[in-house]
Amino acid sequence: MAELTRATLEILIVEPSETQAKIITRALHKAGVRHVCEARSGRQALEEMQYAIPDMMVSALHLPDMTASELVQKVQAMPTPERVAFVLISSETRLRYLEPIRQAGAVAVLGKPFATQELDLALDAALDLADRARLALPDCELHRHNVLIVDDMDLARRYIRRVLQALGFEHFSEAANGRVAMEAMNRQQFDLIVTDYNMPEMDGCELVQSIRERDATIPILMVTSENDDSRLSAVEQAGVSAICDKPFAPAHVKALVQRVLQAA
């Protein structure tokens, strides 16, 4: 199989504005991308994907027929969504609009105008997801590890699982909140726990505290969009092994997983 590079990436731009689409296309070409196509609406993008699944989708937040988060959900419902890395480009800063995209597993949220370095990181993330050899952790026997993913959003759990599978993990259990996670731990032993912070019934901080009361060594990675410093400080004091922001680069998760497993 030929090596996957920026020059071989297939990218679909979903942007109602022809002018903005041209700006994004020029930036992608300058970054070394050759294969770019465009759609003006979510429906047109989904129709394009009936013929070819792109490696990366770059979308505006507000489309004529749906929002970007609705588009992500529709893409995830398709038979083969796992190779698509989703990138949002928007001037929106309000949390209520950006949070669903972050939670759904976007690899990057870029502002307008976006920096070249930001686009480079997004392209690297797309390559990591499309080519598992770039993420695989050798000599770690990750296929033997049992992983528990805790997040109240199905899309977020699915994306985290996809990244961990690329690293080499094979055995997964899932929970929609901390309470369900603790019930799972009563039935099974886990080698790694990956959790969100904001969840109903029992949040991520309470989950970390409950786990540490019974197990001081199990690696716990928190992947979250929470940005309240006092809350994150409480999580660190509770004994989390590492914290990673959403959206995250798969390579960053790889480095954190490697670190927390080696420290266990």
C-alpha cells in the first residue's frame, strides 16, 4: 500500500460561501494537499460521500440546511464513517455552538482567519486517523489491555474508541456516566480508563475520586472540553493520570497514553 501523505489525502470542503471555500482551498494547496472537492450544503456533502468517503471534511458551522454538528451526526450514521476526520472553521466563539462539535470528535476547531500552523495540525490529525501505522504503539501489547471509555455522548465515545484502536487497543467497554462506569468496574478489571468530565449522575471528578478509593494505580486519562481551572485542579488533586483537551490531536493522545501506561 502506498504511503498516505498530504498529497494523497482526499478532502471535502463544506462551505456555503464560494469565496470562503476558495480561501480554504488555497490554504490546503499551499500546505501540500492536491485532492479537494467542495459542497455548498450538508445535503450535497452527504450525496458526495455516497460515491467517495473523504479522509477529512472541513466544514462551516452554519450550513443552508443543517448545522455542522447535525452533519457530523449524519456522517457518523453512515456505514463507513471511521476514516473521516472532521474540522470546523468558524468565527463563532459562543460555547453553546462549539461544544457539540468538540464533543462529537472534531480533530480541530479553527477560527477565522486560521493560522497555517493550525491547519498543519489538523492535516496531521487526518493522516493519523487514516493511516493506523502512524499511531500504533509498538511493543506495548495493547491488544491485551481492557479499556473503559466513559462519556455521556455516543459520538464522543465512538471517536475516542477509534483513536485508541489506531494505537493498538482491541478490548473496550463503554459507560455513559461515572455511576455506570463504577458498576462496570465491579464486574471487570480494566487496564486503562478514559473519561469525560461533564456527565450526568456522576461527573468525571467524582469518578476519579471513586476509582482512587479502590485503586491507586490504574491509569486514568481525562479527555474533556472543560476549561474551568478550579474544576480541573480538583480533578488533578483527585488523582487523574493526565488531562487532554477536546478537540485533541490523536498524536497527543498517543503520547499521553504511552506516558500513563509507563507510569502505572
